[in-house]
Amino acid sequence: MRSLRTNHDIIYGVTTKLTVWQQIRGLQSNFWFSNWMEANERLAFFGARAILPLYMVYSVAQGGMGLTYTQKGAIFSIWALVQCLVPMVSGGFTDQYGYKKSLCVAYSINILGYLAFAFAHGYWGALGASCLIGLGTAIFKPPVQGTIAKASTEDNSSIAWGIFYWMVNVGGFLAPLLAANLRGETNFKLVFLCAAGVTAFNFFPTLFFYQEPEKSPDAKPKTIGQTFLDTITTLKDKNFLIFLAIFSGFWFMFMQLWDLLPNFIDEWVVSRDVAPFFAAISKSNVLANGYVKPEILINIDSLAIIALMLPISWCTGKLHPMVALIGGMVVSVAAFVSAGATAAGWSVALAIFIFALGEMMCSPKFSEYIGLTAPPDKKALYMGYSNIPFAVGWGLGNLISGYLYENLGSKINFARQYLTETAGMGAEQARALPVEKVMETMAGVINGGKGGTVEEATHLLWQMHHPWLVWVILGAVGLAATGAMIVYYLRTKSHGISSAAAPQPSVAN
């Protein structure tokens, strides 16, 4: 008699006895080429995303697009839907028609998107460029993640996904540093041009080194219609769908660290206390006013992951996957709320670092689970499903957070309100003030008309309007998702996350 090794065993009952070096040596060459391509793609993507929250809302006079926070949130929401829902279909086409073809199509679309952003004007220009980048990234993800799943086994999948996540953050770490140096104070367009160039370079490893993964011997040719139908009908697992739905609530909160926190830092955080440290690394990390550039503070997340991802991946590989996942969610929620609870630079920097620890615990485990449970001939398709929580959480998160921040967190809006309600300025006159002049104008009328500094005006608005409430509201959603995941784990731990992963009876040889 011999027992079949089920997905339940792989995820819940079996831990590898191989050393770390043995696990790494067992990874196929395509794994390393995929990591190379991923690092390049993230270098371009995060370089653009590091500056976009600022570029979109800065006035035209400041080198930006002059959009509102609500408009920015709407664009990011649509971007999220495109980038996260398309892989549910494109993953199936990648499995059927080829990984290399999908990668080359993705690069071409992304190049167009970055170039479009360099020359875009207004809401519709920004939306069009965002959708192009979202579409290209959506087509890129399934073949790369599918290759990672194919090039690893249940014995080394934990370290494989840890390395992959580490490489993602190598690109993610270098990108904001380069973007900060390229943009100077407000030369944002140069960043998009360089992102297009880095993306074009990815054709080199794809065409000359990367090998098309072998199809499963059981795979049969399918028509486009059959591929699409399989993509839609594969989502039959009730427990799996509930798992994805719960994680959607977590991503609702999670993604705002990159999409909204840069704006919060730009408006509220007094980062002169940590500026000497970052200036010692590079003077381009600090603005002319002595504050650290927001994208540099956010980059603490990627730096922490580069430094600690591999040892944390090794440690979480010894834990029950759901214990690591839930533990990471708890840490991330606490750190996320802390990042918006203060205007002190050192406190925000510390919160971002702790957030990274939680991210390292939970995010790779999410991808690892899906890679392990996917059928061999549908790895890319199932990795496409992992984008459902991103689509729901990231999309709704940006749509709602943009509105929240516009009304509960925007310093410029609060300053205009102060000028009309406290300083006696006419409403039309206050609205007509250029964005770059609003805080200077308010600073001139505070302290009973005696005037003061912009920092004093900012502190006054903080005390009056409590912008940290935005982070409490968003954090509450993440906390609710964490609680739901704990309940879900307790109810499903006897048979696994997926209802299809229930243990099977032994069979004879």
C-alpha cells in the first residue's frame, strides 16, 4: 500500500528535510532567468509608481498633472482592475499559446504606457497611460509566476518564493533611489522615459536565455474559446474563493502604503530628523526644504525585504503556512496604522520597517499556497487567480481612499478652509490660490495675524483636523480581514485551505 501525497499534505503536513543550499541548487535555470526579468520589470514599474502619487497631484507649475486626490484614486482603482483581472484570462492563454509570446507582448504594451505617461495631460491622459501599464503588467505576471511554480517543487517552493520576493524588492528598492535622483525636485518625465528603456532591455534575457517551459504531456491543444471557458469555469472551489475574498480586505488596506502614504508624507510628515541619515547616502534623497523625499522613506520597505527576506522565508518555512500568513497580517495592520498616526519622520520610518516584516511573513505565503495547489498544466492560470484579491482590494481601496483623503486628510483643502473660515478670505479668492502658494498664504495669517512658518501652519491643521483618522479607517478594514482569516483557518485546518485539498484515501500499488 502507498499513500497519495495530497495538496493538504504538501501545505499542512510536510516540511522539507533538505538544507537551504540543497533547496537552492534544486531550482531550474528558468527560475533564475525569470527572477532577472522580474527585477528589471519591477525596476521600471516601481520607478514610475514611486513618483506617480506625487506627479498626479502636483500642480502643472510644479511639474505635475494637477489632479485631485479623488481623481488620482479613481485612476489607481481602474488601473488595479485592469492589472489584476486581466491575468485571470491571460494566464490561461499563456499556458496554451506560449510564455515567451506573452512576455514580449507585455513588454511592448508597457513601453507604450511609460512613454504615454511622459507626455500625458489631464485626467484622461493619465488614465490611458495607467491602463496601458496595467495591461502590460497583467500579461507579464502569469508567465513569470507560472515559471517560478514550474521550476520549483514542494520541497523548495518556500525558499523559491522567498528568493522571488527578494528579487522583486531588489528592483523595488533600486527603482525609487534612481527615480529620486532622476527627478531632482520635479523633473518627473525623465523617470518615465528611463522606465521605457529598462523595459525594452527585458527583450534580451527573454529571447536569448529564457527557455519556453514544457507543456504537460496530458495537455491538449485548445481553441481560444475553450481556453477562455476553462479560465472562467475553473473557479469552482468554494473554500478557495472565500480565502481570496478575505484576503481582498487585507489588500484594501495594504496597497495604500504605496499609493497614499507618499502623499501623507509629502503633506504632513516633518522628516528633518531622519534627513541627515538619508542625505549621507545621497544628497538627491533630500528635498531643498530639508525633508526626505517621500519615495525614499517608502523605500525602507524594500530595503528591509532585501536584507531580511531570505532568513524570514527560511523561518516561516518551519511554521504552519496559515500561522505565518495570519501573523504577518497582524504585524502589517499594526504598523500600517502607526505609519499614519504621527507626523514625526523617525516614527513613520520605523513603522514602514515593521510593516515590511509583516509583509515578508504573509505575502510570499499567499503566492506559495496557490503555486502548490495549482495543477501542473495550469500554473500560470492559477497564479492569475491570485490577482483577484488585488483587483478587489487595490481597486476599492484606491477608489475609497482617494475620497477619504480628499475630505479627511488633504492639507491643502484644510488650509483653504482655514483661510475662508478663520482668516476671513473670500471663498473664490481662496480657491483661486495656486496650490504651491496655499500654505505660504496660510502661514502669513496664523498666530492672530502675526504670521508664522509653514511647519507651524501644518501643525495647527494637524491639531484641528486629525488626518490620522484616514489610516485608522483603512486599518480597520485590514483588521477585520485578519479576524476573518483566523476564523477561516480554525474552520478549515482539518482539511486544508482548499475544499479540493481534503486528504484522499490510500490506494494500492
